[in-house]
Amino acid sequence: GAIEISSELGTGISFKVLFSVDESVENAPANANEGRLAVHDWRGGGTILIVDDEETVRTVSRAMVSHMGFKVLTAADGREAISSLRQSADEVVCVLLDLYMPHMDGERAFHEMVKIKPDIRIILSSGINMLDTANRFAAKRPVGYLQKPYDLEELKQVLMTTLDGESIEANDL
């Protein structure tokens, strides 16, 4: 887990407490449905590029994505993400992209990534509602959206839907 504390003059202090996920089968409810079990057991492969200006989000997301069987690249802003994608475009199967970042925001990074790899699958991640941002992506839309904060099961569900069987099973690696 992690604790993130931020303070801004005139705004106040905010605390984020992130807890590790206990994935032991013995903690699962006895009546868990099969669909949820399928999400719980799902494993992927390939490389995911995680782009977020918050170090805690990158760290926790990296752990969750690695746990699912993916290799992970991280970037702290859009410029780093573009550089990373240029170097590893053939390996990256999906990008988890924060929308609001310094230096180069997610919207601009999104459009640059599509120029580099037109078929790239990009999942937007933000604390802002997707309805507020959908019109900015008229020509090419993201393939998914994750509302922050998200948990392991939400991330797995979005990745399963996004990759739709195109990821390599961990057993095939």
C-alpha cells in the first residue's frame, strides 16, 4: 500500500491511502459469480505503457499490471510517453494514459501516439468524468476509460475488454 499527501497553498491538504489487494481465494465470497472469477483469473501478456504524473499511481498501477502478466513501461508525462512509445512501439499492446499532466497533457499525447502507431489501444485514466472529455477525441476515440481511483478488478475488466483476446496468455510466454 501507499499513502500520498499533498498540500497546496489556499487549497488545503489531501490524503490518499492506497491499500494492497488481497487476492487469496479463501477471502473470496462463497457465492462469487463465474464472471467475476473469470476476471479474477485473467492473465495477459505484452507490454503496457502507464503514463501518469503521480508517482504513486504509476507505482500501484505497475504492480497491478505486472501481477496480470504484462511487462510495464512507465512515463511521468506525455513527452516521456511519446519517447517511450517511439522506442518500443512494436512491444506496446496498450497505453494507460492520464488525461491531465504537466509538460504535455494526455490529449496531446494521445494524438501524437496515434501518429506513431495508428492502431495503438489507449485507455484514458482520469478523476474527471469521461462525458466531459469525449468530444475532444472525435477523430480517433480511446478504446477504454478508467475513472480514478480504480482497483485491480476494474483495471482487469477494462484490459480484458480492450485487448479482447489479442494479448498473449501468460502461459505462452
